Amino acid sequence: MMERDVMQGRAADLMREALVLLDRLDADLAAVHLQWALDLMRQKSITTRLRAPKRKIR
């Protein structure tokens, strides 16, 4: 488990560095997606599927 924590920490560091570069390039959309990935990594449980409310068919 420790190796996974180290790899996850390294990945987060690289993603933060990439965020700085994307900001300098004004690549806002890419930066948003990268920030989203960082936020997901911080969560203990990652939801893999979003569920929309079911709509009634008439």
C-alpha cells in the first residue's frame, strides 16, 4: 500500500506542475479537467458512474 501512496503523491505533484504550465498557456479547459482529476484523487471513494434521475416516458 505504501508504494501506491508514493506513486499517487508523485502523480499529484506532476499534475500540479502541469496545471502551472497550462495556466501559462491559457489552456483553461485542459486545466479544468486536470484540476478535476486532482480533486478525484483526493477523495477516498471515487464515484465511477454519475447517475441522472430517471425520466418518465409518456
